[in-house]
Amino acid sequence: MTILVRLTALILVTAAAPAMAAQAQPNAGRPDLVIALSVDQLSSELFNEYRPHLTGGLKRLAEGIVFSNGYQAHGGTETCPGHATILTGSHPSRTGIVANEWYDHNAQREDKEIYCAEDESVPGSNSRQYTVSNVHLKTPALGDYMKQADPGSRVVSVAGKDRSAVMMGGKAADLRLYWNRGTYVPVGNDKAPPVVEQFNASLSKAIATPRAPLTPPAFCAAKDRSVQVGTRSFGTHRFQRAAGDISAFQRSPEWDAATLALAAALVQQMQLGRAGHTDLIAIGASATDYVGHGYGPGGLEMCLQLASLDADLGSFFDLLDKSGINYLVVLTADHGGRDIPERSGIGRRADPSVTARAVGVEVGRRLGIPGEILVGDWYVSADVPADRRGEVVATARQILESKPEIEAVYSATEIAAHPLPTTRPENWTLLDKFRASFDPKRSGDLFVALKEGVTPIQAGGTGSVAGHGTVWDYDRKVPILFWWPGVTPQERDDSAMTVDILPTLAGLIGIKVTQDIDGKPLDLRGGAPID
Ligand code: ZN
């Protein structure tokens, strides 16, 4: 029995919700419920590799309308920007969510680093212990347009990561929930229904029970091979877990199972899709990203993660089928990723001198400027006098361009002067990609592209062994899948973008997008994007 079924069984016993018995009201041919799923770090490469082995919910979606070459088109392929594109129809340059963190030298607090999903105006908030908020998202999302069209529509988002829940929830969601050290908690003043407390109690019991190693399916056998990176080895972990180990729970398929079980419980208790309106639930399955960062996406661990997610999604859809709700699903990812060079034999790790801090030290030495020179993702520090910032940018650029790992370096001024690209994403230049990630107030002073295959993650340490965030297609390409009951299957090799999802869904559910966006509706009958 999967974790999902186990948790859901507990909820069905404790919640005694009347929803399953209620009859869905007719909804004029539109879907009753839109389910928008993001699988964090599910690259096109992973989806295509595992597709032949799918048997559950991912298989169901893979038998719908499949854009296997979808794009998170922008250059800064991180989680927060990626999630913000999915339901807003807009690149980071329009959503304002250009990175997971940025620097604001004018912030009214000592810590000038701003987390994308925080409200730094709340006293006591800092980039590590922050107040979760959507205040930085500049654009409406699908749920906002749905509510504009029909105030009776309800909008819920639930995710492992707070930034996923916030960015897919938009500006006016009814309920956003995210994982906070072992329980799911609401964002801000969002009012959680009683089922959340009951669910958290069930979840605590599940976490308090130790987990035996998972048994890999036969197709994972070839992945079950140990690879050494520095002093650590990867590739053979089976997700056994000690009782009460929250951190191990979070780095395993159990986490997504819990998020999906909570989503199922919310659909049930809130009676989503049953009131004659079209409702939305956005779901952020975050474990794939933790497994990818923690073990690299090429080992047994990812095989077990995706096999489990496939099975748990299958259980999730089975529950929805039983409810009789007419639902529509879109699934995509916030970015891709790439395996560790030690296993794949492709690419290499960047030298530790290719960091803002290290380059900043060298710039300071050359220019005779004391203190911190460069911080974060290439910001000139507030310590640098205003009349020397130009020199700092030019010198940093010179240093970076001499390094073998660097493909290109641009200044913010150059990116700002470049027009937003309007061509298809496979043809985008580096300038195009960076421009789509550019916000004049939030972006760094330098845009640095590593050469293809170079990862900035060092081999030592105890944190991530693999990463993403680069301008290259392995970090940009993600599947985009549409499914609803009776959908005519389509295999599409045209390059959809995640910003095309919003206008496409708006067309499918019959609502208007009333603000400027970057995406275009995809013609799901089989043609190219509609211009
Ligand atoms: Zn991510």
C-alpha cells in the first residue's frame, strides 16, 4: 500500500466529510475542477526516460496531450520564477519573480537579501525566518481570472514548498498551504478547514513510524550503482527512514504522497468542483527536487521517487474518479536539471573561484576597494561607493571572461536595452533568455552564463550534489501535459512554453485573460500556437 492510500484512509476515517455522497451540480460543459500540478525539477529528459515504465497517474497524463518539449523559457531556471510562470502566462520579467532571492539595497532592514515569497515589511522578517506572502508577485494568476469571471470559483493551492503554493495561488486564493517542518500550515490569514488539523495529526503518526527500505521495481535495477563524489556516495539509497526523521521524510517520495493526500482531503472536505462553479487546486509536488539535489537525478533514488510519484498520482486520480467530478489536469515543472558529472560523464564542476564572493575579492584587490564587493547572484554590494560601481562591473566582467567555465557575461544595462524575445524558445539567444528573467529593480548587476555542462555545485560539503538554474536546455526543458476524461491523445513536438498554459486553460474553461501576458493559447487540436 502506498503512503498516499494509507494517509487518505486515515483522513476518510477521521474527517467524516459528507463530500463523497454529494451530487456534483451541472456546470454547463465546463470542467468542475482544474488541477494544476507542478513536479519540481521534472525535466523533459527525466520524463522521456521514465515514460515507457509508467503505470499510474503519470501514465494517464502521458496518454493525454503531451508536449514533451515544453520550456521554462527564461534564463534564471530556479523554483520561484518557474512556479510563477505556470499560471500567470508571464515570464519572470513580467511577474517580477526573477529569482528565489534577490538583493534590495533599499530594504528597511539589515538583511538586504529578499526571499521571493516573503513580506519583508513585516517586522522581524528576514530572508531565513520570513513571513510567507505573495506581495512580490506582480501579475494575476489563473485563479484570479477565474474569480473575476465567477466570484463563486474557489482557488486552493497546496505544496511542499511555500514558494510553490504562493506563486501558483496568485493574488486572491482562498487557501494556500505549505509544509513547515512536519505539518502543513496556511499562508498568512488563510483559513484552513478542520481537515487540515486532522490530516496533520495523521501525518505526525506516519512520520513517527519508521520506514523500511523501498523495493525498487525491475526497471530501476540498472540505476542501482554507487557513485563517489568527494567523500560521499550516491546512487543506491532506498529511502529507509528512522522514526520521527522529518528531514528524511522530506527528502523522499513520502513527502509528495503526503501533499497529494492533503490535496485529496481538501477536494473532499471543501467539496471542490461540486457547487456549479469551476474551482482550481494547484499542487506543488516538491520531493523530486529534493531527491534531484540530494542524490542527482540519474540514480536509483530518482527512479524510486518517480515510480512512487507515478503510483501516488494514480491513487489520487482514482479517488477523483470515484467522486464523479469532471476534472481537467495540467502537469508541468518549474525547471529541469542535470545529473552529476561523476555519474553521467557529461560536464564538470566549476572551480570554486567562480562565485560572486571570490570574484568580488579579486575585484576589490585590483581596484583597492575595501569590504564586500559582490554578493548573491552577481549584485554589486551596497558597501561599494556609488561612483565606483561601474568600475566594479567592468572589472568583474573582465575577470569572469578570462575563466574557462564562462560562456558569456552581460551587464544589467545591456540586458535592459535588449527587447523581450517573441520567437519560439528553442531559438532564444542568451540575451533573450536573460531578458525574460530581468527586472530593473530586482535583478543583479551582472548576468553570468556558465558554459554548457558546467555546474556551480562543488563536490565537497554536505548540501546539494546536483543543481539547476542555468540558461541551458537541460534546465529549461520540461514536459507540459494536458488531460481530461475522453481527451484525444496527441504527441506534440512543437515547443510549448509554460507561459502558454494560462491562456490555454482560460480558453478551455471559457474565461478571459484581461491583462497583458507573454504566453499564447496552444491549439490543442494539433496545430501551432495561435497567433
Ligand atoms: Zn524547483
